[in-house]
Amino acid sequence: MTSTPSTLDVVAIGNAIVDVLVQSQDDFLSTHGLAKGTMALVDQEQAERLYGAMGPGVETSGGSAANTLAANASTTAISSGNGGKAISGWLRMLR
């Protein structure tokens, strides 16, 4: 189904952020230049490197646009995002 503006309940515009929660040892953080208890924005290359080196984690939506779409995905609302591949990926994952 292709949605048009008149059939959408919510449109989100923004950059999606994915929160990844993972338990690790302090040496993993220092090896990858990360500080304990903080967040870091990473690009695709850094994300692939971290995912390849870390254990299993939990991914959740982050950023207000992605959080709004994630909440709407659990309802009957029809949502669309305009924030590049990240939001599009979240929409596919949450449907």
C-alpha cells in the first residue's frame, strides 16, 4: 500500500537515532574510545566496527521523530518518516 499525505495520520521529519544498550567491560570501551555512561553518535563505519566487536545488545528507537513513529507503529495509525534510510529502516522493522 502506498500512502499519500491525505491517508497519513503522522508524518515525522528528522534524523532517526538508534539507541543500542549493551553490557561490556571497561577495556572494550577504552579500546573503542568510548566513555562509560555516555552516548556517542557514530557513522556507518563505526557502527559496523562496534557491532562486529560487541556482544548482543538491545536496539530501541531514539530521537523524537523515530520515537514518535515507533509509538505509532504499535497503534493503527499510518505513519511516514522523512529522515533518510534510518527512519525508513525503523518503519520496516516496526511494522
